[in-house]
Amino acid sequence: MARVMTQPGPSVDSGDVATSARLSSEELRKIHAYWRACTYLAAGMIYLRSNPLLREPLKPEHIKKRLLGHWGTSPGLSFMYIHLNRLINKYDLDAIFLAGPGHGAPGVLAPTYLEGTYSEVYPTKAEDENGMREFFKEFSFPGGIGSHCTPETPGSIHEGGELGYSISHAFGAAFDNPDLLVTVAVGDGESETGPLATSWHANKFLNPVRDGAVLPILHLNGYKINNPTLLSRIPREELADLFKGYGWTPYFVEGDDPEYMHQKMAATLEDCVLEIRRIQGEARASGTARRAHWPMIVLRSPKGWTGPKDVDGHKVEGFWRAHQVPLASVLENPDHLKQLEAWLRSYRPDELFDEKGRLIAELKALAPKGTRRMSANPRANGGLVRKALRMPDFRDYAVKVDKPGQASAENTRPLGRFLRDIMRENTTNFRVFGPDETTSNKLDAVYEASKKLWLADYLPEDADGGELAPDGRVLEMLSEHTLEGFYEGYLLSGRHGFFSTYEAFAHVIDSMFNQHAKWLTISRELSWRAPVSSLNLLITSTVWRQDHNGFTHQDPGFIDLVLNKSPDVCRVYMPPDANCLLSVANHCLKSTNYVNVIVSDKQKHLQYMTMEQAIEHCTKGLSIWPWASNDQGSEPDVVMASAGDIPTQEALAAVVMLRESFPDLKIRFINVVDLLKLAPSTEHPHGLSDRDFDSLFTVDKPIIFNFHGYPWLIHRLTYRRTNHENLHVRGYKEKGNINTPLDLAIRNQIDRFSLAIDVIDRVPRLKVAGAHVKEKLRNMQIDCQNYAYEYGVDKPEIDQWIWP
């Protein structure tokens, strides 16, 4: 008989499924035995370093010296996994599994090992007693694997190291994969995060005609590490209403008696799969995409299910004490060691594994075969199914430049046309993502190829510029988290995309970028993981053109975070004009296994290079601009360097003023587009050698560097260089609010006047001789600010400045 749990009330939800005996007694016996094998392995991973099958009495020397791992969620995860396996076999499903609960790896690693994939990928973890010993030992062990579903886990595209992204990753994998079922286990602790709560709305973006399906299973086991979970302590009716309000059809599987729960889960999961097939079948037969009320499951089972009921008189199973290691003192406490042995033997491993330590044949037969195994599905190793983009020639979108610094253009506008035609050529494996800002960021040409995906209700006025369509390939939502999750899931399952967002609010996805960069870093070390398309982030609406939105929108610090990550995976580009942006974007879209961050403003800016010059400049990553330099054939008196569109313009204007005042002053002008060129070649694969750096920047002359971001970042990249003590960097210094563009630049000292004064102060022969010019420059600076405060705009000669 089932033990009665106090939380669930009687079924009142229309989405509930009556328990029916979907499993014969023989099927029930086998599936329960397979689950026992999974839970035994999960517990063994946490505790054992030898004696993996308990072929002798358990002794302290069989136990790991340091006990790490998370037991509480693992039995529930393997419970879901093996029930999904049954349906994969019955309906020939193409399916993958994502584990959202943090540290839930034992519940996924166990079935991955039992179905043979783990041993195929890691031959030393063979399907025998020795292999099982190695499998146990390396879990949460130095030199081994972590307790999340890390990149080392076959079949994983979601680590869960940081909570909140499981559903959005699942939807990203389902987009444009019409036959794929993505089952995602959602932790009830995870459900308390903002990104996860918002991502329930992802069901409004799933097109049943062309996309696969996502089946979330909310794993309601009641507790986090030391607290109850919110969703486990509200009435069932309220919980059902919550998910109905999100647009889901919730089904409940609740209890703790294994026989009852196996039958209930088998019936519910099968009915959900059949409901998904019905939704997709009707949509595909009609060819009409409408928002569906997809099924989801609430699985309520005890925390640490089948583990110790209590330890030293304290409740464990069904309480927060089961979250990590239920018996933590087995090496010091003989009674705990006995309790551990009794617990492990309760799974009767001698009945599950043969004399060689292999899963017995009748249980082995329960797992799917080949690539139908979720741990071997190629879509969970997306590089295996990735196809290169069909790319138009980016040169065809070039801005015409007759002379440098004469004409202006919106830098991102040509990029939008380039992305439009990429989308036209790649109608099933390329999408554009952005939080309600595609038009704002001047990329709206993409709507000529595909509209914004919208499956919710339509109003008549939407026809007038709404750019909405149920088959759109542009995804917009005011949740950077959800969009980034969509994008990552899309890439990790083998596709391509492009993401644009305002610079100040790229910080919303700081930690998501961090997790993805770490994923790529580990993946690059795994020969069996094929390279996936790079994550391409366009950071626009930048700090120097947020003079109207104010202080909150002025933050170029995302790139500081990027440079904390492994140099093997991160790239930062600062194209100064439209043609450079096109060249950089073309390179990034073709690349794999990187995070490419492109910083480019969307407003009108001066254009400097023809397309061929831009290609040459971007290929080198930085270069001297001869037309802006006058030191040919001699050593310069000063090096003026820039990175970023507005800093480049202001630096060029400073050069003009200096040459007017000091005609014999030798100035070398260098522009940097690949920021990591500044790092030493020993620290980054793009970095310049010391010899090349010294040749460009000199060994003893002053360098005035006008930088887009926080100035100390340039110092961080160059502190080892020979001439670092003569490097003087200008950048954003947290000054400004509602300003004109020039006033904002002046406040942060990246303006032309401040730079020219810097040169006078740093070039020895000008320190005294330049006093009158400095006074003139300061007066001009004050005059420009006064004009801005009186008229609300910059002086025409500033706003319309061009290279003479």
C-alpha cells in the first residue's frame, strides 16, 4: 500500500490522469529493478571508492575520504529518465533529457552508465566491476568529474551549475527540431529563480508545425539545501492555477510508494507524449500554427527517496537533510557505516548485476539502442549535426568610402541587411535574438526575411508595423535571460544565431555568459564533443550614445567580465565603422566554440575604410592608419591609439587640432579592433609578441589610448609591456547623466580637447611651449559645454565634424 503524504490533496485538476495499470506486473518488476540499479549507482558514486558491488562486507577503506555529492534529487531524476526510456522504445521517440536541479548528476549519470554510453565514451569506466569502481571513484573526486551534468556527461547540454536556465535551454533545443522531444526536469528550488519563473512563458514561442516539443517535469521534492521550497508549500489547486495561468496543462504524479508511483508515472507520461503528438499532428495537418496548451508534469516525491528514513533520530528522507550526503560520518561512526551498508544492500545489487559486474541482460534490454539513447542522441552533441551556414558575400553590403572620415552611416544598418540574407539562405538553422530591440538596434532589415515570432493573440493594429508572424524567426522578449537560454540551447543542439542587446543591460546575462564560457572551455578538452557554433553577442546602444537615457544606461563593463574567462574561448571586437563591423560579423558567424563579443554603436558614425581596407585591418586586429599619421620614416613623438567608434572619432579630432597647433609634431595613429591583440602572445592566442608591440607602440614614447570602456582594462592587458609606464588611458569613469554626446565625453575626459591636452602634457618639448595651446583648448572645451547647456545640443562644428 502507498504511504499517504500529507501535502497532496485529492485530485481536482482537469489535467489529472486517472491511475491505470499501464505496466504489466512483469514490466513493473523490471522497471523497478532498473530504477533500483540507478539509485544504487547514485548512492555508490557519493560513497564508494572500492568494493563497488558489496561483494565483501563494507569497511572504512572502501569509503571515500571526502564525501561530496547530492543525493536528494537523484532518485527522482533517474525515475523520470527510465520512464522516458520506456516510451522511447514504445514510440521510437527522438528525445533528450535536461536536468535542472543543481548537483543532480548522480541521477543522470547512473542511467547513462547503465545504457552503455558512458563506457563507450570513457572506456576505463567499462560495464564491469572494475569499470564501476572507476565510475564511482571519479565522481566528485580530484581529477574526476563534478556533481552537475557537466560537459563530460554524455547527452547533456545543460549543466545546472547555476540555477534557472533549464527550460529556456530546452526550448532552444526544440526550435526547428520537429521530431525532438526535450524532457526537462525542473527543480522546485530552481523554480524560485527569476529566470526560471519567466521561462515558463517560453510555451508562447513554440510553433507546433515546425518545432519539437518540451515536456517540463517540475520535481517537487519539497526542500532546498536547508529550507522548504515555495511551490511545495502552496495548495495543489493554487499550484495548478499557476501553471494554467502560464498556459500549460498540468498533470500531477504524487506519492512515495514505488509500485503506485511507477504505474502513475507510466500512465501520466504516456498520456503527455500522446497529447504532444496530437497537438503536433493537428497543427501539421492544417499547416496552421497556433499557441498550444502543452502538457507538463508535477512530480511530487520525497527528498532523498529510498534513502535512510532517519539518522540519529532526525528525519532524513522527505526532509532537507537528504539534500546532500545523508550519512556524513561513516568513517568516524561505526553505526553510520552499518546504516550505510544496510541502505546500499537494500537495493539488492547482487540481483541486478552479474558475476562480472554487468547489468543483467533482462534489464539491459530496457534501455533504448544506439542514438535513441538520450545519452547518445547527436542533438545533445550539437557539433555532430551542425551544418555550416550558407553565407552571402559580406562585401556586397559595404558602405562606400571615398575618403576616410568624410561621410557618416549607421554602423549596424548594413549588418541588418547581411543578417537578413543569411536568414533567407538558412531557413531552418539560423535565428536572431534580442530583447525588444531589433528595430531600435537598426537591424530591422531582418524582418524582410522573417518576422518576429508571435503565437499569442493578434490585434488589428498589429498589421501596421507590428512585424509579427507565427512562423517568425526573430525572437524578442523582455527577458535577456530567457532569450540567452533559447540561444544557448539552439547552439548546443547544432544550430546558429545572433544576439543583440543594449550594452548597459548585457550585464543581465553576466552569469549566463560565464556559465556558457566555462562549458565551452571544458568541451574543447573533450575529443568526443564536436565544435558548436560560436555565441555571437552584439553589444550596441553603447555608453557614448546614452547621453539621452542617462546614467543608468551608461556601463561598458560587460567586456571586463568577458576578459576574465579563458582566452581559448573569448574574443572581443570593437569595429570603428560599418565595413569593419561587417568583416568582423562574417568572421564570427563562421567560427566555432567561441564567445564573440562585438561592441558597435547603432547611431551614425564617421566611416573610415573601404571594404578591402577594413578586411585587412580586421585581419591584423590593429594597425597604423597612415592617413591619420605623419611619422612615416621617423620615430613618432607620441602614439595616439583608439578602440571603439566614438573614442576613435575624438582621437582623430585631437590629432587634427594638435597638427594645426604643432605642425612638426610627429603623431602615429593606431586603431585597435581586436582588443585581445593588446595581450601578450603568451597569454592569448591573438596577442602580439613583445617585439611587434614595441615596434608599433614604441619602447619609450608617450601613448595616449582612447578607449571605449573602463580605462583600467587596457592597463590590465598591457601591464607587462615594455612601455607600459608611458601608457595613458582615457575611458569611461562613471561620469555623466543627461548630457550631449560631447559633454558626456568631456566629463569622462575622452573628448578631443582632453586628449590634445594629454599629449601636450606628455611630450617633453611641449610641456612649456604648449601652455598657450592648452589654455585655448580648455576655453574651447568650456565653450562647448556652455553651448550644450544653453541649446541642448552640441555645436554644429562638433556634431558635423569630419576629417579635413
